[in-house]
Amino acid sequence: MSLEDALRVCLLIRECEPQAFDRAARRWIARYAGVPGATLDQLAIAVAALQLMRKQPELALELLEQIAP
């Protein structure tokens, strides 16, 4: 599964099973951290965006688009 598809899964989980969102977000972050060339600053933005995703998913997606591999 691509990183983009995994993010879509996170969004679905957020909507359908919010109690499982943290686990899905951590898994996505772990995958993102393994992307060649990903910087620590980009990883910090990704974490912040996924935290923001709970309340403002549109803004979170905009942030994530800025650091897309």
C-alpha cells in the first residue's frame, strides 16, 4: 500500500473508528519516517498534521501535501 493510500485509510478510520485513529496515525508516521530523504522537520510537521487531523482534517491534509515525498 502506498503512503498516500495509507493516509486515506487513516482518514477513514478517523471517521468510522475514532478510537483506533491514534494507532493508525502512529503506523503512518512510522512509514513516513522510513521514506528516503525525509527530514526531521518534515517528520515533525507530519506528527503535528496528524494531531490536527482530529479536528481540522482539511488543514491537516494541506500540511501533509507540503511534505509529500
